[in-house]
Amino acid sequence: MRKVIKIINDIPLFKKIFSIFFIFVFIPLLILSSQFISQIDFYINDKLHSQLENASNMTISNFKKAIELAINLAYTIYSDPRVIETVNTRYMSVEEFYDAYEKNIKPILQNARILYPQISQITIYCDNPTILNADGLAFLTDEYKKFLQKGEKEGKNLYVLSGLENEKPYVSIVLNLNFYEQYVPKYQQSTIKKFLRIDLNRVYLNSILSTFKDGHIFIADEKDTVYFSDLLYYNQVGRLSDLLKEEKNQTIVFEKLLSTELPYFENWRYIVTTNNNGISKRLLEHQRNYLAIVVLCFVLAFFALFLIINSVVSRLSLLARHIKKARKQQFESINIEAGKDEIGQVIEEFNIMAQKIKELLEKEIKYELRQKELALEKKQAEINALQSQINPHFLFNTLETIRMRSMLKKEFETANAIKLLAKLLKRSIRWENDLITIEEEVSAIYDYLEIQKYRFGEKLKFEVEVEEDVKSTKIPKMTIQPLVENACVHGIENSKGEGRILVKVFKEGDMIAIHVEDNGKGLEDDKITELLRFVKGLSSDKASSVGLKNVFRRLELFYDKDFSFDILRGELGGLKVVIKIPNKRDFEDAVQSVDS
């Protein structure tokens, strides 16, 4: 083992790294790539088949809808009493028959031909000897009794027949018109046989199948005769095998029973084919793209590896030469772009070690001086903090003295206003926690509004509505009070009549909604937009609305983008500020981020 390690250590670094790359990277990846290509081919082939199936299902769905509409029309005629009345009546004259036909049969058939392009012909056959052949109505001859006999034999009321008639192919929906004979006493004794035949418009239905652009769809009966396909011309049918021979390079992707979609088409099936060349071309294209990417990646990897090895070897060689000089007390800095990798760090450390002792001492002295400066700054900050505690105490004591004097003079209203002012000042100076409950915030709002009421008198009316469920929820301090203050300053002060302020806090889904509204003069829409832009930091020309901007900024620090802030026209006539914040949130991280 030691001999092996010695041999490895004697090999130059350049050769070792390239040998490892070729043996353990290049060759395994080459093998894996070939396997991966085969898997990719399978995946692409499966995906193409899936796409073809989805596309063909959409086309068959449209085909199905067209057939179902024709079947619905058949049932509509089937249940129409006018039709049954006409074919069951024994007519005494030709005029009587044509009157009934013109009134009951002809309008139905004409409307159906206009509204249903998937239908080429509608005919009612019956063996009533008193009727005459007309458009859509014919006497039931022996030639057409086969249409009725199939249903009677199999006990079916609605079925599909196909074949050739006068050397022209047809696919017909046949419906036995026996509805009234079963359920209406008037016709239960009728012996007239009658059925409805709807010939499907194969040209129109073939045009639906032609919307499938990735191949062809063939719909064939139980005898393998194709009646519907985008490859069929007018009045053309053919064997499936013959059509596939004529259309070269077609592969059957899948085939399914049409009866799963349309139950009346028993033993019919639809076959989906696609072009072999198209699939092969796509697979070959993907293989070429993948091989090109693999080759490009190997070339780039080889080139990058060469650059990295060259960078490593050249810097290590240079470092080795300078270390040899250091043995001879020749401390020279390595003046190259060493970089920030491990070798660059080693070179940087070597340059630091080569510096003179005087430079090291200077750094140590500067460090000590900096530590002393920081200590002095810390002490000065402590002294300033103590001094900041003195002034508020003096202010509170003074206010308390004025309040007591007012009480002695029986100026109770003034004394109460001073008391509320002192509470507000204590709250703003002694910040303590960044988060308070909504109940605490609302308490401060009451204090502020009572002070304003002392100022404005009966001119100011206010309402504060807070749902019980949200009172214990914590929000950032000074969220609502600046909004109320803004309403007083900009809404009530400029108002000549009675001023109203409405504050609402309530749950709205997963959010807490805060509404602050006044009945001041308000602003024009463009001014509101300009104010909202200033509050959100998009402009800087509204110095008088700093309070709103500070509220928005604090909400942004706490909630990031999980809140909304809007300024609207209020129902009271003034402005309305609407804030929505999350109802539940762990604020510990948010508070720390604001403090930092």
C-alpha cells in the first residue's frame, strides 16, 4: 500500500487529476448517457402516444356530441304527438293528407335540417295506405322493412344501421315510433308500423375527424368497413387494411370500441394512426439534441478542468519557490492575483507572514486604541440614557402639579385632559414592547379623542367599535392612533360643522380589518392616489403625512407583504383608511428584526 501511495505521490498533480477525470467521470458518464438516451426515447415515445391519445379523445368527443345531438332530435320527433297523429290518421282525400303533412311534419323536418348539419336526411316510414310519399315521409315498402325488422328481432327501440343503398353508403339512426302505442290508449290498438330514419351527414362528420392533425382517425363497423375518416371522399367507404396501405408510413397507435362513447354503435370501433416518419423524426431530433448537449458538456468540462488544473499547479509552483526563498530569510510577497480559493488564501497568509514586525505591532496598537474608543462610547451612551430618564420625570411631575392645581380650582375638565395627556406622553416615551393588544391601543385612542374633545367641544363626535374576538390580538404599537390623529388634524380641524370620527376593528376572514374614517372635506381622486404613493414610499412630496407613512413602514417591517393599506373616499364624506393585517402570527422574529 505504501508503494502505491508513493507512486501516486510521485505523479504530477496535472496528470493525476486528468486520470481521475477520465477513469471515474468521463467513462462512467459515457455509459450512463447511452442508457439515459434509451430511457429518454422510451419516455418521449410514451409522451407522444399520450399526446396523440388526448388529442384524439378530444376529436372523438366532438364526434360524439354531434351524434348525440342527432339522437336527441330523434327522441324529440319520437315524442311529438303531431307526428304520431299524422302517421296514424286514415285520410279520406289527398288534400286532407297534404294539409296534415304541411301543418305537422314539414316544419319539423325543415327546422331540423337547418339546425343539424350532421344530418343529411330525415325520413318517417309507415305502412299507412292512405298517405303519399312526400319529403321526409314515405310508405313502408318491403325494401325498408329490414330497417324495422332488425330492431324488432333484437328487442331494441333505437339502433344504428349501415350499408349501401343505391350503391351509396349510409349510416342511419333508426328509431321505432311506438311511444304512443304503448302509453296512450288512443293508439294502443293501432296496427300501423312506423319508424324514423335519420341519415348521418358523413361529409360533415368526416370534417370533425379532420381536426385531428397528428394523424388519422378511422371509424369502422363490425365488418371492418370504414364509414368515417378524414381520408374518405364523398360517398366513399373502404376496408381499413386497404386505407392503411394507401396511406403509407401509418402506424396504429391504439384502437377502442366506439360503443364505450356511443352505446348504440355496437361493435363499432375507432382506430387512431400516426405517421411513422413523424415519430422517428422527433425521436431522432431529441437524440441529436441530447448528444449535442452531452458532447458540449464534456468539451466545456474538459476545458474548465484544464483551466482549473493550470491555475492550481501554477500558483502552487510559485508558492513553493517563495517558500524556498523564505528558508534563506528572503521574505518576498507573491505579487499576483491569488484569488479567494484555498490556494489563494494560503498565498495571502504567506504574504501576511512576510510583512515586517513593525507593521504587525502597528496593527496591534491600532486595535487596542479602537477597543478603548468603543469602551468610551459605551460609557457615554449609558450616561445619555440616564440623562434621558431625568427630563421625562420632570415633565410628568410638572403635569401632575398642574393637574392638582386644576383640581383645587375645581377645573375638573382641564385636570382630566392633563391626566390623559400625561398618560399619552408616558406611553410614547416609555416604548418598552413593540407589540401591544388591540384593547390597549384602543384605550390610548380613547384618551387621545377625549383630549381632542376637550379642545373641540361638542364639535367632535366619535365612535369606536371593536369586536370582542380581536381585543386580545397583538399588533404593532402606534398602529391606529396616528390614523385617528391624522383624521382629527386634516379632517376635523378644517371642517366648519360637526366633526365625526368612526373607528372599527373587526375580523374579516383570516385577517383583522381596521377602518378609520372622518367626515371632513376629503380629497380628489388624484390627490388620494398621490397621498397613497407617498405613504408607500413611491414619492416624497407630502411632508404633512409623515404619520401615515410611519404607520405603513412599521406594518411593512412586521408583516412584510402580508398586509394591505388603502386610502379611500369614506361613506361619511371624508377620507377612510383601511388596513388589513393577519389575525394569527408568531411575532417574535418580526420584533427582533425591527429592533435590529
